[in-house]
Amino acid sequence: MMFSKFFASRAALTAILAVASPTMAAPLPGGAGSLVETFQDWIVACQAQENTTSCVMRQVQTNTQTNQSVLTLELRNVAGGKLEGALLLPFGLALAKGVTLKIDDAAVGTVAYSTCVQQGCLVPMGLDAAQVAKLRTGTALNVGATGLNPAQPVALKISLKGFPTALSRVLDLTK
């Protein structure tokens, strides 16, 4: 099931997000200690402790033949309508070249890898309010990388189906 890979990949991404402080917010619905909800292609996961609620939204893509994770993107809300998080990509990519990001056909920029862990290689991400607005109306976040052997382009597509609703849910839960 997708959730087993989801939780395995989450540990690597959480390491990057752990330096950020959680948001003070009302308790989760029904006084729950944690919450996981699905909004089309996005998952919202929250944890509540005392008066602190931390939420992330993520998308996990797996190879249906091997059941291995192809990519995981995890984002959290930060002040000013910005998002930050990390992209976990598989091994076998040219790390020195970084990855290019596009929202549909609009270039976002090139982002460097930070490190590799057991599950793959991490690319920290920060998206400003204008980029987040484009994500809300876009159809895909396109990730471009370069394979090592042979050195050829690798194109990955992150669906934005459900992104606006998932983001709104994160914002509501962390008010």
C-alpha cells in the first residue's frame, strides 16, 4: 500500500522540516492527536501536542511495478503565504546539475540537492506567495533532472490535482 512508502519517505523529509517551528493553533478536530486526510493527489498530515499543531501536505509517487518510491514532495506553510519543504528523488541522477522546476510551462528556477539519505536524495524547496498562487491554479509541478548513465533528461510530473483544497485545509488547521 502507498502509505508504507509514505511513512518511510516521511522520515527523510521530516529531518529537513524539523528545524522549523510548529504553528500555534487550535486543537485538531475532535481533539485528535493526529490527522491524515487525502485531497485527490495530495495528503494532509497533522500532529497536535498541547497548543501546537504542525501540518504538512505531501504527494508520494511510486512505481506500480516495483512499488518503490519515485518521488515524494512534502510542503508546509510558513508566514506570508509561502511554502517550504523538500523533494525526495531517487538515486541515479546527476546531483551537480540540480533540478529545474516549472509550474506547468512557467519556469520557477533551478534548485540544488542538499544531501542523499537511504531513501534517495533531498532537494530543499521554498516557494514564495506568487509561486504558491500559481500552484493553486496550475495543473502540474514539472521537475527536470539529468540521469547519470546515460546522461539524459529525466522528467517528473507532480500533479496539482487537489493542491488548492489540501493547502486550504492546512491553513485552516494551523490558524
